[in-house]
Amino acid sequence: MPTPEERLAELGLAVPEVATPVAVYVPAVRSGSHVYTSGQLPMRSGELMATGKVGGEVTAEEAYECAQQCALNAIAAVRAQVGELSQVARVVKVVCFVASTPDFTGQPGVANGVSELLGKVFGEAGVHARSAVGVPVLPLDAPVEVELVVELVADA
């Protein structure tokens, strides 16, 4: 069975460097058998992939891609806490914030960018509870922000 890192490679992806926090916090915290990530923005190579509101300057398709990058950044934060992604027993919860125009109602479709990637990377362990929340604005005018809660294997 391939490791999560190998599954990422099969998708043509890799775990990025942990994104530098934009304020006073840490990217993730381990508490017992769980890792909680801070909200991860769609940073790629130190820059936001897009800015603006979904349904306005940012299309739903672009936001979906941003959500996938947020997921990769959250995965990086988790791996920094546990060493190897094979230590993840399951993804417990995903929260996806979508900065959107008042008439945009496709937040669940944007959040699918996270959920589908986690399913491909972690298989059944990637099936999770989720919230997709529309908000008026996010830090740095990012269109999407994602946080994860993961449970670790017993001996991790």
C-alpha cells in the first residue's frame, strides 16, 4: 500500500515547505493523539495564488485550486509535527472558509478541493466531517482558508 507521500507523487504533487505564519501563531499544534492546524492560506512559493472574493474576482474553479493548495499547506503543517504522513490514522475534521460575494452559494464545491485531495492522499482515512463557511474577508484578501484536525496512529 503506497504511503500518503507516494500518493501525492502519483498525483504530481509534493508536500510543500510549511507556510510561514502571517501573524503570531504556529502552523500546527499536537495535543495527545491529534494535530490541529492553524488556518492555512493558498500560499505557493511564498505568495498567494489569488486574492479577492469568490463569485467576484475569483472564479469557483480558481477557488477550488486554492482550496487544494490550502490542503497541501495543512498537510505540510501536520507532517512537520509527526514526521511522516503515515502517522495519520484519519482526517477527523476540515473547516473551509471561503471569502465570497453575498450571492455566491457554492462554498461546498470550493471545499471539495480539500476533501477530494485528502481522499486521494489518505484513502478511507481521508474521509472526514466538514464545514464550508462563507465569510466576507480573509487575511491578506485570500479567497480560501482551511484548517484540519487529524488523529494519529496509536504509537505515533
